[in-house]
Amino acid sequence: MSGIPVGYVTVNERLKAALDRWPDLRVVEIPFEIHEIAGETMLWTAVYVYPTPDETRPIRGSVLEPIRPERHPLHHSELMTGYTSALGRALGY
């Protein structure tokens, strides 16, 4: 067992499915922000997903990722993890 919950769809699978359905899909990354919450440094990332070129109301996904380089499995990759998670959320919506 890989530790991935049954029925979970990975972000790359979500993106492939969305591109199959909407080949002109566009993803826009929103500039990240750093926040202090309860003494912990957090990275906020968000994306807008526009399924079609004429879409005026994008789907938004966002996430707060703790900045803990000493504990993060990919060491200093919180920004990449945050944007990937935000994209996964938007595509899941």
C-alpha cells in the first residue's frame, strides 16, 4: 500500500483529465504570501483555473503550507508543494 487513500486522484491525474476535457485550460498562479499563525510561519498559495478562454469566473484553489524546512520531506520545497496542492484543490472542485 502506497499510503494514498483509496479513491484519491493525484494532481497529475486531475490535470490530465481536465486537459482532456478542456484542452485550452489555463492555470494562473497568484503571488504567494507569508503569514504568521499561532507562532508558526505559513506559506499561502493559490491558483485560478480557467477551463476555457472565454471563462470569466475562474475556479480558485488555495492552501496554507507550513514552512518547516527541517521537517519537510522535500526540504525547502514548500512553494512547489503549495502550488501543486492549490492546483489539486481547484481541479477537484
